[in-house]
Amino acid sequence: MTSATVTQVKCACPSCVCIVSISDAIQKAGKYYCSDICADGHPTGSGCSHHGCECHA
Ligand SMILES: [Zn+2]
Ligand SMILES: [Zn+2]
Ligand SMILES: [Zn+2]
């Protein structure tokens, strides 16, 4: 079996612009996030710290 398909999705955080591959993403409740911070809804109010992304909803 060859399954080299790398599926990329946008982080499910609404204000986040990051694209993550499913294999690297943080999965939570069936959604994919670029980081634990996004997955947790930015509890500390800080962003995901990825360059060019200003999400901190
Ligand atoms: Zn981000
Ligand atoms: Zn994110
Ligand atoms: Zn975010």
C-alpha cells in the first residue's frame, strides 16, 4: 500500500491563517489545528507564534 498523500488543511482556529498537514496537526474534536494554543482557543490570549499569523482570538 502506498499512502503518501499529504493532505493539508487550514487551522480550524477562525483567525488563524496557518496551513498544516493532517499528519502534523493537533487534532481536537475532529478538527485540525496548527498548535495546542489554537486547539485550546488561546486561553492565554497569545497567538500561535507562527510567523505572519496574528491569531489570538
Ligand atoms: Zn496561526
Ligand atoms: Zn492555528
Ligand atoms: Zn489560532
